[in-house]
Amino acid sequence: MPDLSDRVISITGLEDDGWEVFNLAREMKLNGKDIIELTIGEHDDTTHSLILEAMHNSARNGNTGYASVPGTQSLRQEVAKRVQNRTGVYTTPNNVIITPGGQAGLFATHIALANQGDAGLIIDPFYATYPTTLRSAGLNLRIVKTIPEDNFIPSMDELTKNAKGARTLLINSPNNPTGTVYDKATLLEISKVAIDNDLWVISDEVYDTQIWVGKHISIRSLPNMENRTTVIGSMSKSHAMTGSRLGWVVAPEYVVEKLSDLACNTNYGVPGFIQDAGLYALTQMPDIEKIVAEPFNRRRKIAQKIVKEYPDIKVHPSLGGMYLMIDIRATGLNGVEFSKALLDARSIAVMPGESFGNSSAGHIRVAMTISDDKFEYATRSICSFASSFTTSTN
Ligand code: PMP
């Protein structure tokens, strides 16, 4: 039998994929066990019915053919307006390409900005697909370590050490999995490293509407960054449209042109009725982002209050996004051991911190994606379970 390409063979399998607990939970669920799942970033609410109606109407009105590959002019225009209003950076439709979700944008930008074998930086802890996305695009990974005590913010030293001779730097604020939000000083430091080392910055801002403390700052808006930054946006998280696969990349015009060439040869863009639904949501539903985001802020506050009652267990501030990073190192277990034991003893599934890199070892990531009362119950249960180890081992 002929072989597969080295590229696809090497995508996965190099790090612990971290999905063991998730798969185990799904299997237990299939076997009829009642499991509380706090694993993936899927809202507990589905896409708003008005957005679905707009999608339906668009399709029923005949918008079922091939859509313009870089995106419909009206949606590109709206995204450009939104980005310009929120960041102050002059942005036109030619700076925007509509993609099938942020994930497609992450892959396409790495393909467009780096050559096969170039080094690309990601910051640990990272969103689980980052290493595999870079590898799929042919890059060599360089992992920038952080520490929990710095709230997982990368130090200049670590960044500089890794930046020499690299081509790209992928950042993510608000961050999945940590909830860290980079402030201006951090972003200025990152931009200095990028400029000094002539790096492209790929800024994953898919959680930009979920900020609980402070303000979202796009690195593209900092001095001398516009021409070396591509921003990944998505309606998955902001509008609870994960299944619609609707996102975008904002980039210099000549990059967008090439991304459009690439899209012609990969996904051929996003269905027109999905784009119309996105346009409807962006133009006709001004409050929807707040409505979609608010439950996560509420639940974060619920969790912070509960965790305070357990002095050995610490929760990271979670300044944005839909996850909590809980430090369970005091239990003496690592994240994988703890998550397995938790699933077994309490039927609660969380993601081990190790699924997102070594910097979050000894942590668990909790997705705040169930109703408030269930979430309160689950958080209490996680904390009491964790403290049963600390009290017995102390
Ligand atoms: N970036 C981050 C940090 C994410 O958490 C996700 C989804 N969980 C994505 C990108 C991709 O999102 P989508 O493709 O649904 O837009």
C-alpha cells in the first residue's frame, strides 16, 4: 500500500493529546451514566432563533450557490467596520477574508506567512489545536513556556530566546485555556519582540467579546504592528455559532489576496446563507454578544466565591473567555490523574491542564458551559474532592 504523506503522519501523536478523559466521559455517557461535562467550549445555549431564521430565509431566497470566496462584500464591509470601530485601526473590506471559522483562519495564515520548515512560536499553555495546526501547515514548533505564578503571561526573556530566526508568533488573548487577558504593557513587550525579530504576529482574538475585567486590546492597534499582524476572528464564541463555521482573518491587503487564492483551493469559502446570517447578527442584533457572554461572567463569579472556601485550591483570575483554570497542585496529583479520579468519583469531566502544554500541569480547565445551579454544584464538588486529598496528605 502506498504511504501517507510525512506531513499528515506527523500532525498528531507527538504530545499527549489530552482527550483521554473527554473520550472516557463520552463513553460513560453513551453507557447511560449521568456525567457533568465541563470539557469543551460549547455554549449551553444554541444559536439564537433569529439568526437561524435569517439563515433559513437567505437559503429559501435562493442563496444556496457558491458564494464569493473571500466573503460577501456586505459581510466583509461589516467586519471591517466592526474591527475599525473597536480598535481604531483603519480597516477596509480588502483587509478582511471570511473563513470557515477561526480554525480555518489559523491554518491558512500559517500557510500564507511561513515556509515549510520555518519556526513558529506558540505560548504554553495553548489552545489544543495550536501545535497540530502549525505542524499541518509545515512549521516547526517552538514552545514559549510560562508559569502559573505570572498568570501564564510570557516573559520577555522566554519570548526573546525563542524568537531568534523564527517566522511567526501566535498569541491568544483572552486566552483559552487560562482566561488570561494581556494588558497593554504585555502586548507592547510582545510587539517589541516581534518587531526586533521581524516576526509575523498571528493574534487569535476569538474571545474578544468575553472580557470580564479591563478591556480587550488588539495587538494590531499598537505602533508599527498593523503590517506584521493578522487577526483571527470568529462568531463561534461571540454569537454561539460554533456549528456555523463563520470566522475571518484581518490582515494587510496583499495577505488577504493570497489567503483568497488559498481558499479557492481549499474550502472555497463559507456558504452564502451562513454569511447572511452572520451579517444579520452583526447588524440587527446589537445586544446579542452581551447576552451570549454574560452567563460565563456570572459563573466565573460563582466559582471564585466557592473556591475561596478551600484555601489549598486556587483559581486563576479568568479575566476573559469561557473557562476557569484551577490549580490543584496541592492535591499531589497531576491534572490527568486528578481529572480521571474526579470522573470516577464524582462523574464530572474536566480537561487536564496537561492537554494544553506543560506550563499548566497540575491544573484543570473547567468550561463554564452548564446552567448556573449545575455549575455551582459541580464547582463545589470539584473543590471538595480536591480538598479531600489536601487534608489527607497535609
Ligand atoms: N482559537 C481558540 C483559542 C479557540 O478556543 C477556538 C475554539 N475553541 C478556536 C480558535 C476556533 O474556533 P472556531 O473555528 O470555531 O472559530
